[in-house]
Amino acid sequence: MIKELGDKPLKSIKKLGKRTLYLRGSPATLIYISDNCVYVVDPGVGSKRAKKLRSIIRGLNKDRIMCLLTHYHSDHIAIAEKIGCSEIWASYQDSLFIQDPLLRNYMTYGYPFIASKYFLYNAPSVKVTHVLNAPCKIGELEILHLPGHTLGQIGVLTDDSVAYLADSFFGSKVLEYAGIPYHFNPLLALNTLEYVKEEIVRDVETLVISHGPILNREEGRSLIEENKHRIMKIMNIVLDELSKSPTSIAKITLKVLRALNANISHTSLMLGMV
């Protein structure tokens, strides 16, 4: 089945199982091929990526193309309507923000404006055709509820023993650069990390995160612990600073970024404040 792609597209993707393909990127994209349709998880951003995905999808020769969006952030959804999908699925918690750029940017950055040069990405409106309530199943795929990064973030399990875990945790290089891993609710994120470690990692062979390397079980457990430690460290820095004197969110975010030797910019400050 995967051989139908031809040689050219295969240079861009990695085979993770009989039916599961991985397209490298930040975010990464997962492609699952069933008997009658193709599932594309988090197509990503950029005209070149859209062209590449259209080429891959054409090579698979399926009439039904289903796009699954794990959450509403612009870098995951920007080209969802540009790759020839017949259906676009998202969680009911996040679907509203996928469809409304103003609400999306407000939820992501905490600022009520439409466009800014400080946004990492600013995707257009994307029409969600089907709303899901995780955990659930869509065809052969098991849909996980992974709240924290956003309230409605989802993940995907395939029958190739592959778990796509979206932005539930991040690669070491991302943590080093960003300092503060973005989570809309860090307490929910910690609960999700524990759930993934105890309930998901033990049953799969391959873990895929949106921003980081492909992982095996042991690598996944180690990186999850690294992400948990980072969240707890940030909480301790915040509590320590607040115990000294009242301060603003901006000032305390700047102190955290400096304490972690992270990249400091208008964008990192905005995201860190959230």
C-alpha cells in the first residue's frame, strides 16, 4: 500500500508501520492509510508543506481524505484546507478557536488583537466539519484526550503501535530554547504527562511528538520526566519570587526565562506570560 507513493515522496517521509507514515517538521505530521481513506494528523504550516502533502495524498489514491487537528494553534492547522481534505475533525473544546482567528490568538497569546508581528504564526479561519469528544474512536484510530497545552488537545493511537501525542510534551532542544514549555493549564499538563507515561507508553512502540524526535518507550519516559521536572521548576521559581514581594506577570516571566537561560524575545515573553 505504501509503495503506491512512488520514490519521490518517500524521500520526504518515514515509515513507522504498515499503515503509518511520519512527515518530519515542526510540527510533525502523521499520516495513516486505511482501506478506504487517508487520515492526516496536524498538516502544519507553509505553502511548500501543503504542496508536499498534496503530492503524498495523490500518490495514495484514496477518495476520502480526513484531517485531524490535535488543537487550535496556528502552526498545526494553517494548511488544513489546502491539502484536499474532504473532512476536518477537531475536539469540541478547540473547534471554536480553529474556526475563529481572533478568538484563537486571544486564547493563545492572551491579547485581543487580530495580527501582530510578534505572532509566531497567524493562520486563517479553518472550517471544522466534524466535532469529536475524546476519548473516542474514528475508524481505526483511537483518539486520546490530552488536556494541558490546550483544554481540548487530542492525541492519536494507530494499530501500528504508534502514538501521536501532539504538544503534550516537547523535545529537549525546544525546552532549552523556549525555557517555558507552553501549557494553557500546567496542572492539567502534569496530569496528562503522568497519564501518557503510565497508560500509553507501556502499550506502544513508537511515540511521536509535534516538536521533537521520534521516540521509543524508554526515550519517551525519560523525556516525559524532563518535561515534568521543567514545569515543576518553573512553578517553584514563581512561588519563590512571589514569596519575596508582589510583582507583575511580565516581570516574573522575564525572571523565569533568565533563570532558565532561555531565548528572550517579545514572542517568548508573550507566550511565557500565558
